[in-house]
Amino acid sequence: MPTPTSTPTAAPPDQSDGDPVIRVQHLRKAYRQTVAVHDVSFEVRRGEIFGILGPNGAGKTTTVEIVANLRPADGGRIEVLGVDPRRDPARVKERVGVQLQESTLQGQITAREALRLYAAFYADPEDPETLLRMLGLQERADTAFDDLSGGQKQRLSIALALVGRPEIAILDELTTGLDPQARRETWDLVERVRDSGVTIVLVTHFMDEAERLCDRLMVVADGRVVAAGTPAELTGATRGARAFRLALPDGHTPSSLGVDTLPEVTEVTPTQGGWTVSGGHRVLPAVVRALDEQGVVPDEIQTRTRSLEDVFVELVTRTERNS
């Protein structure tokens, strides 16, 4: 058992840092006529925060529940820490901690009692008092679950996922329903858990959360992987696309000036006080040239840097159109 001043540590790794600890190939899962996961493949490397990003109903939770051996797959190959969890669940169980989206506790159990109960399920658990201190719950240790705040309940969920000293922690929709301050405190906590040696799989539909926390991520839509990479790689994957905000003098619109028919323009959408014009990498000079040829001086042109949210909306919209 650790000393009272120690922090949770992962079990000794059996692979070198950066090697995959999770491998999923061609995963498929259907519920009668509804296919939740069509064909999902990805790898998670040791020591990283790997994000699974997607809209509600995209198959994110089903995917991680299969990886955690909480739900059977209909097809595909799964390897966790070098083991197929379906064939040898005992070798994986204590090495993977899970915080599920819908997890809850009996209302009157205290944080300390819950941690001690979960610790009893493991041969060599983390000290509950150490987890209470690490997660800032020591002052609420004897508070009933129903009386904890939303942020405190999430901290307790993370503590329960860590009590077995896992090498991998799966955290599903961790900050849903939290206020902005509690969300940021939870983000800091997730980063500290990763820094302690635990590989994290983070399921989320929040763009800012994925951009802030994830070393790498994959975007899932309609049960399929539609993009994968670092946040910087994903936002740069469409670097050929450009967008800017355009405000025109009274009496003029992009349509009346033919802006929306220019070959460089792919979309014109109204925004407050103007329009957002999107297109290829030459869209801005093409629009400026077209306005100049008609003697129109725009009131405002404001360029925009593409965010992860821009890329996410584009990918999901494209998938929905093609499905």
C-alpha cells in the first residue's frame, strides 16, 4: 500500500512509452436493425489522452463499453494491453478503470464509503484516503453522494475509476452538466491523472474539451471514424479551406453582387451584421476582386482561423449528407 503522502501510480508497464495499449480493428455492433458501430478502427498509445469526439448517438459510448468488455461486439478485433478482453477478461479487468456516462451511486453512501467498497474488489487497491486527497474530496469524504455537487460527483467517479490502480482509465462524457468552473477544474484533474502515469481514453462531444485535453483524437459520426489525428492536424487537414466575415453597405447582399456564384465560393451564410463566406484558399481575393469590379467597398472583412468546431461540423454534416 502507498504511504499517506504518495500519489496514485499505474502498474508497471509491459510496453515502452508510446506503444499502443489499445488496438481496435473493424469494430461492429448492431442492436437488431440499428447499427451503432459500423467499422471503427483506432489505436491508443501509452501515456496519452486519446479523445473520441462525436455527436450524440454517434456510437462513442458503445465503442468504449466494448473495449472495456462491458458489452459484446458483433465483429472486429480488440486488444487491450496485449490481451483480447473477450477471451481473457480477468487479465484486463484490474488494469482498466471505467467512469461511465450514466454511472451513479446509492444516494446515502458517502464518498469515503464508496471508495472503500470499490477498493475491496481489488487485490492491491489504491489507498482511498490518498485518492480523496488527490481529488480534493477530503473535506467532503463523509458527505452523502446525493449531497455532493455535480463537480464533486464527477471527481468521485474518477476516484472510483482509479482505485484499482489501472494503467488505462476510460472517462465517458466526464463534464456533461457541469458549470464552467467545475469543467475547468475537472480538466486540470484529468491532466494530473495522465501525468501520474495513467493512459486516458476520453469520450466527449465538447470541442473545447477535446482541444484542451487530447493529445490525439478521432471524430466519430454515424458509427464510423471520419477523421483522426492531433487537434492541430485535424484543424490543418482542411487548411485549403478559408472563411471570412463580410459586411456590405446598405442595399447590397452577396447574392445581389454575385458573390455566391463565384467558383471559389462554396457557401455563404448569414451572421449577425453580415455574412460568413467560405471557400477555397483563394476565396478572399476572389471576392475582393469581384466587389472592386462593381465599385463596392465592403464595410468590414474579418478573417477567421478554422477551429476544431468548424472541422467537426463540416465532417459531421458531410457524413449526414452521404448517409
